[in-house]
Amino acid sequence: RPLPVPVQGTRDHHPAHVVLRDRLLATAIACFKRHGAAPLDTPVLELRETLVGQYGEGAKLIYELQDQGGELLALRYDL
């Protein structure tokens, strides 16, 4: 049975690299928390109209797409 082909523009990561990445991220998070940082979780995709209203001229920097239902979405350029 052939391995599934990743979607174009994405890639699979080797398990050893994922373990290393997770350890590095955990170390950075622990350091931030020690110094009083608060966690922040923001959506990756938002409605296009919301982002265009927030960024104004920066709206040229958002990546626009459409979901399967026809909803216009956008990826924030800072993500």
C-alpha cells in the first residue's frame, strides 16, 4: 500500500525531528512563563471581512481563500 502523498505545499516531519521540535518549544515556553508571559491562542483562519477591517492597507498582506461552502476566509500575514 503506497504512502499517502502530502498536499502540495505541505510536508511530513520525521518523528525524531518532531520530538526535538517539541522539546525546544517546551523549553522556550517554560522560559517565557518563568518571566511572566501569558499564553495566547489566536485563530489561524478568520473571516476575510474581519481581517480587511483590522489591517486596512495591510489587507494586501493577507492570504485569501475560500472554504468548501463558499465562505471567504483569510490567513493573517503575521501567522
